[in-house]
Amino acid sequence: MYTQHSFTRILRGAMTMALMLFVVAGLAYGQTYTNTGTFTNTGTFTVTNLDNTSGTVNNSSGTIKVKGSITNPTATNFDTETGTVEYSGSGAQTVISSVKNATYGNLTGSGGTTKTLNGNIVVSGAATSNGASTNIDISTNSLSLTGASPVVVVSSGTFTFTGGTVDYARDGVQDLYATSYKNLTTSGATSPAAKTVNAGGTLTVASGTLTNQSNTTLDFSTFAFDGSGATFANSGTLKSSGTVTIGAGIAVNGTFDYASGSAQDVAAAEYVNLTLSGAGAKTFASGVTTSVSGTYTAGSSRSYTGSTFRYNGTTQSIVADSYNNLVMVGGASDVKTAAGGVSTAGTFTNTTGITDMSSFALSITGAKTNTGTMRFGGASNGVIFADGTVEYNGAAQDITGDGSLTYATLVLSGSGTKSVLTGAAATVHTTSGLTVNSSIGLDIASGGFLTVDGNLTNNGSVTNAGTVQVGP
């Protein structure tokens, strides 16, 4: 055993041959370097066991290679914040967290065995797993990475991140490694930054939480992302140009951007903000529901065949598009406003809140259901709903009529004259009462029919050249 007492030994790159022989000899016999003084290393120091129970180690720019164990009960007495520690043994080893500020400059595992953290640590440079069967296992601990490319795999080395938390914490651009995580976090960026997956296979968050801070874009690039078991705590942007797997109904907050230039499937989830960018066609999953509670930004090409799309936020803009099934969900005062013409190949459902079509057309192929308010502001874009409320709130407007269809509740608002026409649209029937406000007029043309099952109240102007029936 080699014991250093109260003196300082500085090992530099050009060590003496005698010392080199001593170190090698020590390793051959499994000896321990016991430090009770001050040990400063700026070169490469190789040892089986390092006992720093009552000494001080300064590994500011050197490399310490340990094949056995490190004993360091007082964290502040072992400074390797800018140095490298390599756990290189052929047997299982413990990566100690009891170092100054729990921080390694660089951490390397080698030797073909597992190196397991015994506490939370920070690696400010790179964590490297070197060699077949070498594995760095964080267990249930936290590994915070602040280097630009902080995870390095050499010669088939591996990492096990499925038990704790890995935090990519660099203040700025940072590369991520695609592997399986339990909890994956991005933090540290004080200004907008991209953290991009640049190596590995499928990035999986199996059963924990994916946390992405507000000014960070976590870009999975073309690597597959599997978040089917994840809880999303995303305040920034998650971006993918590859395959995305998210369990149906899982809430994904922040923004998710499908950015592929090639064809890409959109996972059925509960998004806050959903963006379809890139030139590739985006396809929504058939037979399931995709929801957006915030902003939906559609790309140049998308397919909704067999799918259900749901707007379930408060104030929202409805993308002008040809949907399959379309659902509006919100509170009684929540307004969703069309940005253009909307059509459905399947059903249309408006629940509780207000859907405002403004002057744009609504074309529905399948069944339509309204338990809220449908609002139309165009000259002739109204649609009859047998349930809920239909409100004509524009200026001069034609009230859509049909001899076989009846409004549940018809409301006239806005300004100008509302007209009941002749011909195919001659019959307007509402099972509710009807009030003509002081700001509007109601004109029933010759050959037109208006039936109001409830009370008809005129506070404005009513002109009748057709037939009006008040009461059933």
C-alpha cells in the first residue's frame, strides 16, 4: 500500500519512470493509494483504489483512472470539476457523487462492466461509455449534463437511463442521445435554444416525465420518438421529423411540431399547440381522436381520413380545411372562429360553446349535432341545426330554410334585414320563440313561410309578403 502523508505530490504528464513503474506495480497487486495530504493531478494517474478519507484531491486538468473504488466521505475534498475520472475496472464499480459540487468535468466508464451512480451528479463535459459491455447506469439518481455533446458512446458502450432523471442542462445549443429514459429534462437555457437528438436509436420516455423548458426546442430530428408511457411537462417546443408514438388521449402541453419533409403520421394525443411544418404530407390516425386546445397550425398537405379532430380550448381559430369528423368542445362563453371554409366528410359536433363561422361556408356530409351556439355572419352561409341555438349575427342576411328541417332555437342579431326567401329556401321553422331586435328588420318574401312555435316579439321592423304562423 502507498500512503501519502502531509505533503503535496504533483503528477504531471511527464512523470518519472520510477513513479510510472510504481503505479503499474500497485495495480498489479490491487493496492490502494491513501491520501492524507494534498494530491494535485494534472497528468494521468492510474490506481486500483483511491482512499481520500482525510486528504484533499485537486484533479483540475488531469485524468484519474480507478479500477476499484474511490473513498471520499467529504465531497469538498475531491475537486474534479474540470478534470476527468475514468472508472476502468473489469468488475462492477460505483460512481461516487461525493465530489466537490457533485460535479465531474468528464466521466468515463470502461473495462466492460457496469458503473453505477450512488447519487446525483453533474457532468460538465462528456459522459463516455467506452467498450463492449461497458455500461454507465444512473440507477434512480439524477444525471445533469451541461456539455455541448455530453453523451458519448465508443465501441458499443451503453448507458442505462431508465431508472432516474437525465437533465440536458446546457445554457445553449446541445446534442441529445437517443435511448430509453425514465425522466428526460431540458433546462439551463436563458435564451431560445435548440437541443437536438444527434445519435442513437429510438428516444423513449417509457414511464416517467418529459420536461422541456419554455425557451427550448427539443428536436428529435429524424430519430423515432416513443412517448407512449410519458407524462409531458413541456413549456417549449417538441419537434420531430421522424416517427412519433404517443398514447391516445395523453396530454401534450406546449407545442408539438411535426416537421418532416416526407410523409409523416400525426399521433392521436391531446395537444395544446399543434404545428404541421415541413413539406411532407401529414396523416391523422384513423379511428381515434386528435385534440388541440390552443393553436393549430396546419401545413401544406394533410389527410384526416377516418379520423376525428377536436378543438377543445377556449378562444380558438378553426383552420379552414376538409376534415373527417369535427368536434368543438368548450365552455358556454368560449368562442371558436372559422378562419375560412370548413367541410366534413363525416360528422360535425358543437358542444356547449360558440362556433362562429363568420362569413365562411360550413359543409357537413354526415350527421350534425349542436348543443351550444352556431353563429353565422355571412349573407347566405347559415346551416339549420335541429338542436342547440343558431344565431344570424351579420348585416343583411338570408335565413336558410328547408321544408323538412327545423331550427331548435333561432336568434337574429347584428344589424340589417334578415330575409325569408322564396323557392327551395322558402320555409323557415323554429320550435323556439323569435325576437326581432330594434337594430334589425325581418322580411318574409312573397312565397316565403315562417313558422314560430313560440312567441314572436317585434322590437324592430317586420315586413311580411308571404305566410307567417305564430304557434304550432
